[in-house]
Amino acid sequence: MQNITTEKALQNQLASVRMEGYRFSDREIDNVRKCLSGELTFSQFKDKIVKDSRSK
């Protein structure tokens, strides 16, 4: 079985959702990376999503 990096898994998922027509900003993707690396807790990540969606 091949080991896959977190970054490669993220890129695969982004490609998948792009094929479905969804788009994410660089800022949103950066927040996902921060959450995956432990720089943000899931609660902080969720709060950022809610805050960003309210400001649009």
C-alpha cells in the first residue's frame, strides 16, 4: 500500500470537488491546511468559515 501525504490527499479532494463545480478561495484552502496541520482547532476552523460566510 502506498503512503500518501496530507497535501496530496487535499489536492485529490480539491480536484474532486472542482469537477463537481465547487470553487474555494486560496484563503479557504489555507485554513483547511492549518486545520489539518493542527495550527487551528476544528472549532476555530468552523468559526472562521461561519465568519467568512457572513461577510460575503
